Amino acid sequence: MLKLVKYSEKHIPALLENLNNRKISMWLFLPVDPYKEEDARKWLEFCRESEEKKDNFLFAIELESELIGGIGIHKRYEHSCEVGYWISEKHWGKGYAAEALNKITKLAFEELMIERIQAFVFEGNESSERVLEKCGYEYEGYLRKSHKKGNTFYNSKLYAKIK
């Protein structure tokens, strides 16, 4: 059974393995490459601080106690948030991203009283687009040079779901 749990020290090895996989990291807004243990520890601290502030709700995706991905919502305004997620390569195509996205969408709408959830997808990431569409998110637009990693600009697509 898929669970969304708080990140902890036990997740560091899987974070390092997965976030150093170019097939995963190329689609993420990660500012660092390579992803090191120090980065994972900073991430854990950020998760703890976010929980206290209640501005980001960040979860490890576990299957049978194994970290297989991550998902989070980031409050942008009182009524809206942004969602982001990733799944380990060996678990691609099994419906886990959609299951996790449905769970966090329900949390945002029912517990956090969010009215709008949006997601940015780098141009070319059709798999992530399919996950969003499967979960009822609608395409809203194409944004040129909307994100920057290092010295490279990326185009993205905007998807959203309204309560």
C-alpha cells in the first residue's frame, strides 16, 4: 500500500540514488547537480521548518516502507498551491504517481481548504502531463523560459485543478 510519510534520515540513501539519476533529475527544479548527502540533509531541515510554518507540505512516497518518490504542495497564496512530484525509475508506469497525486490533492482540498492547485511541467515531460490529466488537472498554458536551472532556461506547461 502506498503511503505519504514525513521525510526522515532513513530516506537519505534513496534520495541520493534517485536524485542523482539524470532520467529523474532532468525533470525536477533541483538547483544542485550532483545531489549530495549535504543537500539531502538540508532538504530534511527544510521539510521540518516547512511543517512548523505550514507553508509547504512535503512527503516521501513509500511502498512497503521503501522510498519510491516524493511529493509536495507549496502554498503560494491563501487559496492556492503548487504541486510537484517524482517517482523512482524502477517504479515508473505503475500508477504510483497518480495515486500519490490524488492523495495530496484530496489533502489540499479537504484539509487545507485550498481552492486551486497548479503544476508546472517541463516541456517534453509527457509522462508527468499524463499523470496530471489522469488526476483531473487541466492544461492552462505554455510558458516560455519560465524556469531556469543553472544557466539554462526551460519552457513549461501549466496544469491546474480547481475545487
